[in-house]
Amino acid sequence: MSYIHSRLGGTAEEILELLEKVFSDPDRRHTAQTEYRKLYQRNNTFAVFWAEFQRLTTDLDYSEETLLDDLRFKVNQQMQKALVAEVGATTLLEFAKKCMLIDQNIQQIKEQEDKRKP
């Protein structure tokens, strides 16, 4: 790092800022929006899906209500069926926690079914 520092001058923070400017996405919001539109849980665990959902939404200025509505439709069908009776999630995080618990139960059931297969 000292070699780079001596060649470029400036503090480590300034060098990192320069690298960020040079190599970062020039239209980060648009890229996030495009990826967000394509994002669905499919066969991923909810934890993997939720991490990507959160990563993408940090660059978007969507309201929590919009994100909550989107999340309901971006989870896979198995999760949607399990959530049919769930009403009253008041926050995005509260809803995500419910999804996490449901997904853990689904994963446990799958593991038990796999053990029973000959």
C-alpha cells in the first residue's frame, strides 16, 4: 500500500475515493432498478433472496409500502401460499422476519422429506 501511496499521493481515503470514481457504475440507480425488476426468489432460500433484495433497494428511492408490496410478489409460490393467512405485517422488516421463519420451516420439511426417500 505504501508503494501505491507514494506513486499516487494523498491519503488512503483519497485513493479509495478515486478508485470508486474510476471503477464504479456511472448509473448505479438504473442498474439497481433493472436488476430489481428481474429479482424473484425462485429456488433460492429466503435469506439469499432477502440479502439481494436489500442490496438492490439501497440504491432505489421506493417507499417502504411499495417495497413491502413488491416483496409479497417476488417471493416464490410456495412462500406466497404459506403467507396467505398472514396479515398485518406493518413494516418491511417485520414481513421479512415472517418470511424468514416460514422459509426455515419449509427447508426443514424438505430435509425431512429427503431423508425419507429411498
